[in-house]
Amino acid sequence: MIILGISAFYHDSAVALIQDGRILFAAQEERYTRKKHDPVFPEHALREAYRYCNISPDDVDYVVFYEKPFLKFDRLLSTYVQFAPRGLRSFLQAMPVWFKEKLFIKQIISEHTKNENILFIKHHEAHAASAFFPSPFQEAAIITLDGVGEWDTLTIGSGSGNNIEIGKTILFPNSLGLLYSAFTYFTGFRVNSGEYKLMGLAPYGEPKYVDKIYDNLIDVREDGSFRLNLDYFNYHVGLTMTNRKFDRLFGGSRRKPETPIRELDMDLAASVQVVLEEIVEKIVHFTKKEVGGDNLTLAGGAALNCVSNGKLLRKQIFKNIWIQPASGDAGGALGAALYVWHQHQGNKRQADGSADSQQGSFLGSDYPEEEIRKYLDENGIAYRELEAEEVPVKVAELLDSEKVIGLFHGRMEYGPRALGHRSIIGDARSKKMQRVMNVKIKFRESFRPFAPSLLAEETAEYFDFHHDSPYMLLVYDVKEDKRLDITQELEKKKGLEKLDIARSVIPAITHVDFSARVHTVDKDVNPFYHRVIKEFHKRTGCPVIINTSFNIRGEPIVSSPHDAYKVFKNTDMDFLLLERFLVEKKEEDRKQIDYEWVKTFPLD
């Protein structure tokens, strides 16, 4: 049986194809349209799924959508009635889209898929299914946490075998995800895409507003349940997240995008991060009491807060945690498909506790070598063709000489993280590499940290917690014996000035609080990338490299060889590796970099 899952019309549209419970393909529409977080119906991703899996629309037994549109419409209407006449402007702006498109989603899906067997499940059921069914656990607690689905903003449930059950819920307008997004908005970042920037900014500030947040914005009980004080917010009635009362509370106004980051922004980031972590911990303690067991699974946009995730795992409230790599709306497509296979159709599921069924999240397209060679030849791009066994050795050699390499290999990642198949990589030992990659290659804010990729078997050597993190969703601290003594230097620095101080023997990936968003690389799940890092380890004695997503600011991760070459050509990257084909940036090429093209993409 083949089931097609779809998420669309809000944020990060995606498709997922499964056959008899096995994931065949999953990808976001943005990778093909080149529009970041593209919310339109994912027709390009759907077409690619059919092509890649060599199936036709007639082969699909069920199509399932990741939420129930009429329930969502009910929330929109009810919210307007509750707060009327406030919110009239946003209500009138939303209505044409609903009457033109969103109320006719079944018809739109049928037209695109040529299928009449269309099912709908609730948004947080899709999140819960995406968390539990691919996990390695036969039984587990499930927490889903995001801005809002139809009505739900938080659910607590359990999974056993092929069945999930949702127990406790918190409903809109009370939302921990929207609280965090309100601060994302106020500090000048884009809601639904800038939350990870807020998380990265937090260590530069002081959490001096924690009490003010608790006293004025959110009432939290011991079980983690909460209620927001809507007097300070505008998301339920307007086109912005916060209002003037919020401004007065913190003694400022919203930072305009692409203006200098203020001390206020850093301190607010630090404060709301602490609040999020404390509330999530309460929720997890309550879930442990309600559900029990050793295993926890997470999904929803807030599950991408890897700082919170890492702290939860270290506290061992649950012994094991598995987080859906595509935890946001894109993952709803996969969750919806798996829900129908297991829960709707009643098909058995067996997990042994060791390996998940996410396949490293390498679930998108790949490109045969003959296609890559043809692209390079037809476009007159000079390259060197390497032997397969030569590639990891050559890449390690280039990394050791502080070269920056765009890596395009194998199947594209599903979810927001590049995991070694569509990555830009560099030497983590380099003191200059973080700034070089941020400013000259990614064209983004200088404060943004980079993640380390390291051999899974070497995690305990460099980080304070030895637990695999294959999807880059956990933050650990660099071990004391790998840190440098910088106490006197730190005392002289404030805010973003802290960025210039090397903190460890791997300074390019060590954040200002000595943390790192760790990506452990397993030789069985990611063999090519493991070989690259292994060769670098042999050559340098260091099993850690920088890994950042292969894109520039404002663009999605690259999908095709053409996308990869375009980014390579228009940035200060040194080499591009397309499978076995190595392209070098010549000095004369650097003079032709089209920086104006890059500036057309917003920083936020």
C-alpha cells in the first residue's frame, strides 16, 4: 500500500510517500521553488516524489492532509467573535484566502493528485505520529509543542506499537510557541523562521527579564500548564505579534530588521530562552508522571529548540529522547502518512529500541554522476574527477589547509538541518573560520554559531554528554579539558564583543557559552560523511569539523547541482564537491562574485 502525506498552505509545504510503512521519499516544496518556507501546494515536490520513486498517481492508495481545515476555520471565526471588533483588519485580510482556497483544500488535493481517497487528520495528531512512529521505541510518551494547529498548541500523549493516544492539551490563544515567536518578532527576526536566531542570540545576553515575563506575560502552574496575558500581545487580533503595552513593559520598541542588535535584544533572548526551558521541563516532569516509561518523543516547531532539548536529555527525566528531524510543519506530511498506515489501517509496527526508521533523514532527491557530469560539461565548468576512494582523503586535505567546501552528495535531507549531504564544511580548529563563513559565504549575522559534525564514537572525548545526536537537535557543552582559560578576556567584553574570543581547541564551533549544536556521524547511517571526518581525524588528530547548511541567507538548502554551483559561484567558497567532481574557485573567479545577487535576499 502506498500512502501520500501532504502539508501545505501555511508554512513549509512538503510531501511524503510511504509504502507498506517504509518511507520512500520526503521533501519540502521550498527546495524546488527556491522560495524559503514556501507554503503553496507542493506540486514540484510531488512531481519529484513520483519521478524519484518511479510511481504514478494511480499507484497511490490514500492521500492524507496534515490538518483539518474546517476546524482551523472554526478557530479563526471563533477568535474573531470573541475579540470583536478588534481584529477586523486581520480577519478581512484572511477571509479571501480561505474562501478562494483553504475551504476547498480537498478539491485542490484531488486535482493535483488525481485521487479521491483523501483523508484529513488533526495537525497535532500528524506531529505526534511523526514523533512516535519513526522513533526506535515500541512505547513512548509524546509531546507536541508549536505555535498553533487548529486549536491545539500543546499536546501530551503516548504511543504503543501502532497506536498513539492524545491525552492532555492546551488550546489557542495560550501558546508557548507563540510566546517565543513574540520575542522573535520584537527582537527583529522573522516569525516562523527566526526563532533559531533568537536561540543563538540568547548566550550573548543576561536573563534579566525572566521575572518580568512571569509576572506580566505568562502564568505557569507546577504541572507546566500555562495561560498568557493577552493584554500584551496582538497575534490573536492583529497583523503583528506584540503591541504598545509590550513595548512599554520592556522599555523599547521592536528592532527593525537588519539594524544593529541591541543589548535589549540580547537580554530578551536570554530571558525568554530561560522561561521556555523552565516551562518545558515542568511539562516533561508532568508527562513522566502521567505516562511513565523511559522514552520520550518530541515534535512541533518548539522541538527544534536544541538548547532546551540538550538540557532535558542531560537531566534524564526520561532516559531516552527521540526528536523528529522535520519537527515543523513539513514533518506533518510524514506524520500524516504514517498515521494512516499504522492507526487508520491498523498495520503492526515493531521497534527494537536501537535504530529509528528515519533513514538518517536522507529522504529527498539525489543525482546520478552522469547527470552531474553532463551539467558541468554543458555549462563549461572546469572540474577534476576523483576516484571514489580518493574523495574523502582529498576533502580532508583541503579542510586541513583551511579551505571551505560545498558538499553535495547522496540524497537530500528532509527537515531544516543539513547533515552532510547538502553541507558547507570547514576546519573547526580555525580561529577565523566562524566569521569567514558567516560574513563571506553565508552572508548572515556574525553572531550565528556553527554546528560541529564529529565521529559518533568520539563524542565523549569532546563533549560533556555522550549520547548520539544524528539530527543536530541537541546542544552539549564542550568538555572542560578542551576549553581555553579566557576568564580575564571575558570580563572585558560585553554582548557581541564576546564573539572575537577563541574559547576552545575547536573555536569555530564553540558558542559564547561553551556550547555546540552537536551532529554525531554514524558510519552505518552516513558512511561517506563518516569517511571524510575519519580521514580528517587521521590527518589532524581532530575528529570534528564545521557543518553548516549549503545555502546563503534567505534561500533554502540547495537541491540540484545547478543550485549548488550558483551558491558556490556567488560566494567566497573555495571548492565545490558534486559527488566525485571537484570544482575549484580560481582567484579571477573571486573578482566576479555577484554580491548584489546575494543582497536581494533578506537577512531575516
